[in-house]
Amino acid sequence: MAIVDLVWWLDNYSGPDYVWYAKRLSGNDTLANESHQAGPYIPKEFLFRMFSALNKPDIKNPDVRFGLHIHSHDDQRTVRAIWYNNRFHGGTRNETRLTNFGGRGSALLDPENTGALALFVFLLGEDGNADGCNVWVCRNAAEEELVEDRVGAVEPGAWNVWTTNQQWLAGHPSEVTHVRESCWLEANEIPCKWLVNFPSGADIVRKTVELRPVRQYSPDDRLMKRRLCEYEIFRSVEEAFELPRIRQGFAGMDDFLAKAQSILQRRKARSGRSLELHTREIFIEEGMQENTHFSHQPESDPGKRPDFIFPSETFYKNRNFPTERLRLLAVKTTCKDRWRQVLNEAERIATKHLLTLQEGVSVNQFREMTDAGVKLVVPSPIIRQYHDSIQPHLLTLERFIGEVRAL
């Protein structure tokens, strides 16, 4: 199908009878790290609402079978939703998954789709349970852009839920992450000026550091904890800023759509900039001085501005400075379709380091990255999501900092 068909598909599977669930496929969802989970993880709180027959703790591993059609890859089959609940029967497991996809032939299990954005659209029946599911696995960045224009930014390790069915949404958060830390700001904690002009990403990151100094943690754990905290701050400010305006109503449909688009675009902008700003803050906390030990958003070559250069832009432009002592770090929340963008960011630096939060890549894609001179930097809590053969070749953020300090 062409991209125009995805637009039609999104419009066709919208309405009060549909509930959308969007996530990025991790190495544990696909077969990229050979974890043998054999299907995408979907939280039980969501699947229990889709299939009430699953919520039976007295039965060991209750399951439901239903029709699922992956329209992006023309794959239709009957799959199984199962609650592995042996924690209530003498074991330790307590999670829900979708299974019976038939192995690597399914787009949802294909290792090459690790990191891809997948949209599950459940059709609700008269009893409130799902009658079936339609799926689109995005095949390129342009398709991901179209989906995120509708549901907002979808980050690795998180998921978005969206529907126009207000009754179904009642009491159900529209976006959920695996872990929540208490960084939600109450109305009296939000600076007054933030309610007049929405704060910048840098403002919110500074507030995050204030609430989560966590200097006792490694740079990797610090980064992950702050990302979760910062997202809660953002959502609390967004609600305080936008909800009064929404409650005032709209002059017409165009005004409503413009407001919705503005909110979604702000969320996407936050997602893209957040990781970069947190990384800069950690460099400074680790005793690295900006423009002496690293440069943020420097001009490496005419028209090229990488995220970070080490030791600095000045050293990079000094042709007498040894090339082997230069480093580049690009920062991308997901890298599946975006890693090639870093290849031409600094001509003097052959090996490009790329910090990402993507939860795994396929062995083939990792080999392609390595052959192109890209070296992945992955926070230590995420490394286990990668294939065993890849893990020894990944740098943690802490190790990367140690390397650039030695320059």
C-alpha cells in the first residue's frame, strides 16, 4: 500500500467503535533477541478491557482467540491473547501477550521491524469487548510521521491509547509508561509564567533536575529516571495550560482541529528534543565543561550541525588536531529509520556514535550500522533488550563518557 492508503486506513478505522493502541516494537516483541516471547507485549490493564474473559486469576493462563489483520503486510490470522499468571499459581510470571503469529513470517515478529511503530486498532462489539483487531506496522519514517500526527509521539518502552469513545476513555489514561515516578506538578507548583506561555524544553529539563537530582545513580540510570520524571512534568503542565482553553469551547471544527494539532505537534517536538537536553545536562554534571570538553549543536562543516562533538567545535575545526581524538555523538530516541542521518554530520570523524533509547535492533540492521561506521550508545537498563551477539558491542552512556574524557 502507498502512504496515501495509510491515510485512508487511519480514517477508515476511526470512530467510537474503535480503540487505538500504539507502541514501538522492542527486541522482546519481535524475534530480534531470540527471547522466545513469540509476540508483542500489551499491558494486562489494556487487554482486560479489550477481552474481559482474560481477567480470571483463578484460572491458570486464561486466553482468548480473535481475528487479527496486519493490513500493512496483508497478513490475516487468528491469534491468541493470553495472561501468563502463574504468579497466582506458584510461579513468578504475570504479564499478557499476543501469540500465534507464525514466526518470522509475521511483520510483528520480523527482527527487521524492531523499533518500528505498530498501531493496533481494536473493534469494540456491543458487549464492550473487542471483536477483532486491525494492525499497521509502519514501514518507514514517513508512515510513522502520519501515525504520530494522529496519536502524538510514541517513545520506546511506552504506549499511547486513543479513541473518540469518551465513555471508554473515562478513567483510562491516554498514555502510559512502564514505570511512573511522582513528578506530576499540582496547580500551585507550576510557575505562573508557564500558564501564560508554555515552557521550553530546557525549562522543563531544569525542573526535572531539580526534582530528580539523583546524582548517586550512574549516568545511564540518571538519564532513564529523569526521562520518566520529565514526561510527567510535561503532561501536568500541558493539562494545566490547555484544559481551561479546551473547556471554553471552539467556534467550529477547524478551531478544534487546529488546537488538537498544536497539542500533538508540541508533544512530538518535546520527544525529539528531550533526550538531547538531558544528555547535555548529564555531561555537565559529570564535570565536562561546554565548549571545552564538548560542544552542543556545533557547526562541524558548512550546513552540518551534529548534536555533540568532542572535545569541541574549535578542536574539530583545527586541522592540526589529531582526527583520532575527535568524537561525534548523535542523539535519536529511535534509530530504525533514522541512523543513516548521522553519516554525513562530521566529515573528519569516521566512526559516528549514536545514543538511542530504541529497545533492540535486528542482527542484520546492527551489522549494516557497524559496516557504515555507526556505534550504538545504549543506556544500561535497555541493553538486555538486544540480541546476545550485539550486547558486547554496545557502549553504555557511562562508558562513552569515560572514553571521551580520555581524549
